[in-house]
Amino acid sequence: MAKLSIDETRENPWARYDIGQAVAHLSIPAQHDGLHTHQMGRFDDAARQRLARSAWPTE
């Protein structure tokens, strides 16, 4: 989790860099342990919701 703001008026300019470095450094031991990793630059939550509704209808 990254703290995206310093306070209510200023964005933390290093937050996105920090989270990227954290993920990168966690990926190395994960790969060593036999896990496969792939960082994603964008996530389409609306597409995920549509897929979930079609795969698991509630009605």
C-alpha cells in the first residue's frame, strides 16, 4: 500500500515509484521460489466486473 498524499493538499511525488520498487523487489524472491510474476500497468475494474457477472450470474 502506498501513501499517495503527504497531507490533504499535497500529493506524495514518490508514492508510485516506491510501490513500483516494492513490487519489483518482491518479484525476485517469488520467481526464485518458482512463482511467476507479471506487473500490470493498468487494471480495468469495469471489465473484471462484467466478467464476474457473466461467469457467476446472481439471478
